[in-house]
Amino acid sequence: MALVNENYLKLQSSYLFSEVARRVREYEATKPPRKIIRLGIGDVTEPLPAACVEAMARAVAELGRRETFRGYGPEQGYAFLREAIAEHDFKAHGCDIEADEIFVSDGAKCDTGNFQELLAADAKIAVPDPVYPVYVDTNVMAGRTGAAEDGRYAGLRYLESNKENGFVPEPPRGERFDAVYLCFPNNPTGATATRAQLAAWVEWARDCGALILFDAAYEAFIRNEAIPHSIYEIEGAREVAVEFRSFSKTAGFTGTRCAFTVVPKNCMARTAAGEAVALHGLWNRRHTTKFNGVSYPVQRAAEAVYSPEGQAQCRALIDGYLANAKAIRAKLESLGHACVGGENSPYVWAQAGEPSWDAFDRLLRGHQIVTTPGAGFGRCGEGYIRFSAFNSPETVAEAMARL
Amino acid sequence: MALVNENYLKLQSSYLFSEVARRVREYEATKPPRKIIRLGIGDVTEPLPAACVEAMARAVAELGRRETFRGYGPEQGYAFLREAIAEHDFKAHGCDIEADEIFVSDGAKCDTGNFQELLAADAKIAVPDPVYPVYVDTNVMAGRTGAAEDGRYAGLRYLESNKENGFVPEPPRGERFDAVYLCFPNNPTGATATRAQLAAWVEWARDCGALILFDAAYEAFIRNEAIPHSIYEIEGAREVAVEFRSFSKTAGFTGTRCAFTVVPKNCMARTAAGEAVALHGLWNRRHTTKFNGVSYPVQRAAEAVYSPEGQAQCRALIDGYLANAKAIRAKLESLGHACVGGENSPYVWAQAGEPSWDAFDRLLRGHQIVTTPGAGFGRCGEGYIRFSAFNSPETVAEAMARL
């Protein structure tokens, strides 16, 4: 038999969302007294914006006629989409990002999972705690960790996010890292980082030579004008940061699949011998070798997000989820639970007053509400519960009335 | 700066298709006397089957209504598609493959590129020569090779495909490998493997403990009933083979993006200590961690391939390309060029009678026809030219008339 990558065997087998699903299935089998309301997983519930549906339908029709048929597109994405992204998401916010620094993909999960491939096998990595599990698991698979103990892998540096630091960890000064994952607005806590906090991270990265892997999948939820949408709003970030974005939450594309990664051309890494290497060229090589571009109709749907109608429809979509988040946070606070998130974010991170899984079970069995236990995201999540605002206003109102 | 994966720096920088594109651009700038006909890259030209377009359009409309909207689907693919695949592509051909052994993805390029991640860093790999470059490059990126010299990477075993063996290499008996890539109908040669030849490979794999990574992306072109469509038509293959399939050539999905990989549940690898590990579980972990499923409308389009209309339309599509291939081969043979492929395959692999790039330039500048120089696929491709049948019958007829 072939020799296997034994790093996979270090992976903790119980994955958070499958354990949640198992407990919900088990409870459902007992015939609960009323409908279960799901405020757990971060999946959107509202239909695609009409502008996206129309653009996608037109593109599908194009594929059915020889004169307009398209086969392989550029692996990096069509120029029409890369240019719309550069213009609206970056230049309009004062960020100096060119279309050819944008790599269109089928998901930010894929990109945040794949990007670590460009780093050395012994690269030193820092991750937040609580954390989106993909950052951790993909580094485990790549062999950058030892075994797990008490939910943490040896060899990874966990940056604790807690009440004391307002769920925004400070840079670990005096330590050297190759890369750090940051996610703002944060999944799972919903915390946002101020301009000064991001600037401190960029300054630290420039000093210690680390790469910032900045996950901005939830940036569309930011309504406070003082909060940066992109790491590139911070001076000096181009040289030290890669940014991941997604249409999943911005435009309800969780089942449609489109995202992108920004790799500035002057963002460098180095060989062990100290030679500088541009990450842009390496990512381009990876993207063209292991990926073959996003479905053409999907790219047309994503382009439509930037039309005037698309912009208005996406804003309305997110306004709806933000109103849900606000209602959830207000209710939880009225019941005495300290909360973070729920403003500029679809997630409310609430102090449970009991262990996370106990709170999860109590909410499920007592109120027929599915949440996500914070402990599933890491040691610092213990004692917290994540509520997701992705649902209709009526359903969220009913859930809150049950509490 | 972050420490980089230095294996990427071993990659040969001149990629075949970009060099072809560069030469074509350069020649185009000289204002050629007539339109350039492209028989180079293996991209389809004919529109999507009507059944696929209709199914996709219906699914797009579903995403626009709350009652029928779908967010995240199962990462492995929707049951409706996995079941249709298992039924039509395997059970109907006598292959014992279950729906939950099928992993739907966005491309066979991605899957053939990613699967090597499950193998140990020091796994010993064999690849054909000539070869689809993705098999090689992804193993270089993973650090399984030394530097390249004369177009071959140290540490990889190249299985020579040539006139002597009819372009189907024999198993390298007496040597131990962890994995071998096989592709039939072959890209680039168009050669097919008989049942006896595949049985010899399966027997060899079972004896020496190697895993067969079987790329069957072109199986839909097989019309000779004696040639197996799947490695699983060979007894004993389930334990030692993974198979890659794609809708790209079967149904014109190169720009629509859908493919799948079959990982039988009893296909095992082993740890260095000799413990058996099922690849199915590992691939499932990779797929769910680094991938988030194929776009829902695309999966509906793929499902339609298996409807009676879809089957008839795909067959007609491929019949057209096969007629082109036959015409190309007949013309080249009439001019005295020995050929392989062009039957049961969209590719004709022709002996050029001169170095590959000389023939490429002569065809481009003398006849305004773009081909692919065989030397770009490996040392054994030198002296050959690949003609692709992916074009309209009229265009192929005009190209042949020019010769």
C-alpha cells in the first residue's frame, strides 16, 4: 500500500458542525414540541439578488449558443470581474490594488486553506483562538504541527481573543512568525478591529517579517465608517498582507460559489538563503496548476454584484441580516448576557454563564434553537455561544420570543 | 519575510501553453495571410447540450426565490448527482461503485493535482512520458522531486510511452512505487489501453503496493466496446485505484466546471509503521476542509447529462469531435505521418518527421494552423505534434485542406 501523509492522522476527528448536526438529529428524533430554529451554522437563507440571478441566467443562455459559448476562461478570473472588484472594493476605498492582483476562486475556504502551501514546511504560524477551523486544520495537514492536546496543536501559536482584549489580540511582540491569520469582522466572535489595531498588526508584520493572511469574508457587514473594510486601507500593508474576500455572505453566494484573493505584486516571502520571492508569482503558479477558473455564469453573477441594482440589492440583503443581529444582541443583553458582535457582523458572541455545550443543549432542548457552542472554536471560546443572524426576520423574532 | 516553499522554485518556468500562445501572438502581429485555425489546446468549441442549459437555467431561477433557495450544499456533491453518476457511469458498466464513493468537484485538474496531498512527502511516484504536466508539477510543489535537468525532475520515475510499446507503458516490474498516474484515453497521445493492459497494471499495483491514480477524463470518446471506460471494470481495482472523471469533454463543461473523483471505501494506504488507512476517509477530510462544494446550478447541469435527452445530446457532441479526429488522422496518414489516437479519443498524435517545435512553427507560419508540440509533454514527445479535434467540422475541414 502507498505511504500515507501521516499528518492527516493528527487531525481531531470530531468536527464541530458534524457534532452539532448529530445532537440536533438525535433531539429531532424525540419529536420536539415545536419547530427547531437554526441560528447555528453561518449559511445564508435569503435568495440571490435579482441582478445576480438575471446576469447568471443570461450567461447560461450564452453557453447554449455556439456564437457566445465559452470554454476555459482565464484561471485567475475574467477581466470583467477582476476589474469590477479592483474598482469597487479597493480603489473606491482608497486602496491601491490592481485587477491583476486579484485571483477569482470558488471560495474563501479554499483560498484560506490553500494559501499556506506557498510557505515552507517549517514556517511558524500564529492563529487566533477562537478560530475558524480551516486555518488550523490545513496547517496540520501540511505537517506544521505536532499532536493535539487539550484541543491545541503543538507548534502553532494561539493568539487569545477574550473579554480582556475586546476579542482583538495584540501582536505577539518579541516572537518571530512567518504568518498570522487574522479575520475581521471576526468569525466566530463578530468582533471588528479598529484602524489603530490593524495598523499595529501591519507595523508588527513589517518589523518581524511575518505575512498577514487577512480574512475579510464579512467586510460587507461593516456599517461603522471608522472601521476599515480592507487591510490595504492601512499604509504599508501591501508588502506584508494577502486578503481573502468572498461573495458568500456579501451576496448570498454560499451555494453559488465565488470568492477572491488579493496578492499584491510587492508582497514578498524569502528563501532560507534570504532571497526575496514575490508571492504573486507563486500564487499564480499554484492557481493555474491546481485550479481551472470559476464557472462562467457564476462570474457573471458576481460581476452583477457591482452594478447599481446589485449594490442596492446586496445592501438590502445585509441590512436585513444586520437587523436580525441587532435584535438577537438586544434580547441576549436584556437577559444579562454580555455580548460582542451583532454590529458590523452577522454573528453575536454571547457569554453563556455556563459551559458552551451545556448552553447549546439547554437552548436546543429547552427552546428548540440551534446555536454553535463557542468551545468548538477553541479554548477561548469555552463559556460562549455563537448566534448567527442568517435567517428571516420572522424566524429570528420567533426565536427571540422563545427566550 | 515569511519562509517560502522552495519546492516551487524548482518548477520549470516555461509552461507549454503559454509558450504556444506567445508564438501565436508574435505571428499574428505579422498579419498572416488568412485566419489562424486553432487545433492546439484541448478546449471544446461547441455549445452546452440543451438539456444542461435548461437544467441550469431552472436551478438559477430556484436560487432567486426564497422557497427554493439553496445555500451550502454537501461538500461531496448533492445526492441527486452522486447517485446519477454511480448508476450510469459505473453500475451500468458492471462496476461496483456506490454514490458515497463519488466526490463531486470543480475539475479533474484540481482533483488530479490535489490527490497527491494524501501521500507521504517521500512517496515514490511514477508518471507517464509524455505527460499531462499537472501530475508532475503538483508533485514538484509538494517536494517529492529534486531539480529538473533536461526536462525531467530527479526523484520521479518516467514511464516511457513510445512507438515500441504502442504508447502504453508496461508496469515497471521489480521496482516499488507508492503511486502511478495513468491516463486512458491518453492526453496527449490519444492512445487507449486494452482490458489486458489495464489488468496487468492492476495486478502489478496489488503486488507492489502502489496506488493507481487513473485519469479517465476522456472516457466518453471510447466507441470500441472492447476498451474499458473505467479502471473498475478490472477485477481487483477497487483496492488499488482512484479514478478521476470530468464533464469538461463529455458535455462541454470546460467553462462550466464540474468533475468527480471516485475513492472506493476499501482502497487503502498505510503508515510508515504499516497500519492501513482508508483513503476514502482522508479524501473526505481534505474535500470538506479545503473545498466547499460545486455551484448548485452547475450540479443540476451535470445531472442533466444523465437524462435521456442529455445522453443523446452528449453522444452527438462527441460524435462530431470524433468525426473531426478521424478526418485529421486520415489526412495526416495520407501525407505519410504515422499516427496514434484519433479513434476513441479527441487527440491525434502524429510523427512530425522533424523536431516538434520546428513542425509547430512550420504549421503555424506555413499553414496558419496552431497545434501543440509533443516535446512540451516530455522527452518522449519530441518529434511528435498533437492535433486536437475540438472544433467545428467546417473549421477542421478547412485546416485539413490547407495541408
